[in-house]
Amino acid sequence: PAKKRQENYERFWWTHHLFIVFQLCCLLHGSSELICPWKYWWWFTPCCGLYILDRLWRLWNHNVVTVNNANLENSQVLSLSLNRPPGWIYRPGQYAYICCKEISMWQYHPFTISSTPEDECVSFHIKKNGDWTAELIKRYKAPPWKPLILDGPYSAAAQHVFEYDVVLLFAAGIGVTPYASTLNYLRQNLLTAGRALQHLHFYWTCRDQGSFHWFGQLFSELAELQMSKEVSASNSVASKVALIQPLEDIELNLYITGATPETDVRNVLLRIAMESYFRQTGRDPVTGITTGTRTHMGRPDFSEIFKRTCEKYPGRQVGVFCCGAPAFVHTIHKAQQSFSGYNGTYFFYYKEIFS
């Protein structure tokens, strides 16, 4: 399937660039003015001018960057850290295009930025999906690393997370990348004023528990910061001031979809052991995180999640952000549509699709 999608994409790319030939034919057609005056250039000139300006802007806006670090999270995912270009400003959840001249100087591929605006480097987590990403992983899994071309940043749905008081984040596999940037930014600015977000519920599904270690440290630090209720400006008790409170509610739910569902009889003993371990140690048995994080076996019940949200936050406007494969995104879209308006709670839906 991945090879088929790659071939379809290349057909799409090349056939759509035949518009240049089409426009040239349109310019020639009617130029002899046998029937009526030739006026096509009236429409062609402004549209062509805008297209040329866009291409020139992208050419001027791209940056040749060096690689700070690159390592394989596993055989399928490359963690890529690029030295940040001067004056390169972006917001959490945005994306950029990456071009590797050694592979193809014509192909620019979009990837979500997984670092935060405060970081010195720009980071990406790139999953193997087709010939281009496979070749990139092959070339950059070990030094020396050749420079890359960075084009962006560009707006994306995830950058609107902080506009809502209550937020649900849904991610499948590598679709966690935009929310990793958002959560990391939240961790660094947990006590910053001017933030609407107060209730965060995060749901991440993966086939195996190894994927959770990509951002395990981030989840752990975010949970620990949530326990803090005030920050000391110095060692002096007199100068100890209560700043903006951390989130009122934060919940991190991780789902291992490669396992049997929690209702499956084969999984009952494992689930009992996990619950017993959590009660005794206060830690999640899979991730080792203490606060607000639970690991579940099987797929989440999205209808139950949205129903529970409506009951917990009646009369509220809830931001729903989803990133993953088309089937995953479609399932969540149908579930939130079914419950939007229930108990006076309305969902505002944003999606990003990772093929």
C-alpha cells in the first residue's frame, strides 16, 4: 500500500504540472482573432503573476541548514535536529518542507515540527513511508550529514490548541508529532499568563509500547510540573509568590492497539496486574510515569470519550484536534459529530491527515 500511495503521489505531482502546457495552449488558442478579439491574457496575466510571486517567495524563504543531530528512534522513525536559521520564527504545531538535494532537488516533503519555538534547533520525527523517506533515513542514520533545504514554516490546525479552555487531542502513531510540539511548549510555559487552555485530555494510540518512549520524558516532565501549585521566585520565603496556576485538569491516555482489547478474557489477568502495580507504586506500569497517565490495552471507545466529555463540561466549547491515518480521523469526526450539542457541549473539530 505504501508503494502504491507513493506512485500515485508522483503521478499526481507530474500530471498537475502539465498545467504549464495547458496554459500555453490557451494563450495560443484564439490568438489569431478569427472569431473575436483575443482577451485570454486579461485573465492569464494576474493569475500567472500571483503564481510567479508565490514561487519567488518560496525560493527566497527557503534556508539551507546543517544537521545538528540525527538518530533512529527505531527502524521506522528518524529523529532529525536541524540548526535553526537566523530569524526563523514558528508556532507550536506548524510544519515545514524539507528537501534533500542528494535524493531529489525537485521534491519538497512536508513534516510537522516537533520542537518548540524556544528550542535552539528545529526538530522533526520522520517515519519511513515510501521511497523518499526510506532513502532519507538511510542517508541520515549516521554521520556525515549533508545540509538540507528547509522551507517554511506554514500554518497548521494544531497551532489553535491554546485558543480553547477544554481540549481533546487524538493522535495515532507518528501523528503525535504536532502535539509533541504543543505539549512541549505547554511544559515550558506552564506558568505563563494569557493562556486559555485549562483542561487537556490527550489520547495516543500505537501498535506497541516501544513507540511511547519517543516522547516519554516529555510526558513525565509535564505530569510532574502539573503537581506544582506555586513557584518560588527565590530562596527567600518572603519572595515566594503564587503565579498562574498549572492546568486544572490534565489527562494522558496511551493505547496499545496491537494488544487484545481490555474486555477480552485473555487480557483480564494482565489488566488486574497493571491495576495492582499502579495502586502499589503510583506509576503507570508501561511508561513509568506517576501522575495523570494511564496505559490501556486495545482501541479507545471514542463515543464513550465524547459522551464523558459532554457530561464533565456541560455548556462548554471544546476544541477537538486529531492527527493520524484517514480511517482514524474519519472515526473521530463521526463520533464528535454525534455528540456535539449534547448537554450543551459543542465540539470544534480540527484535523491533520498522515497517510
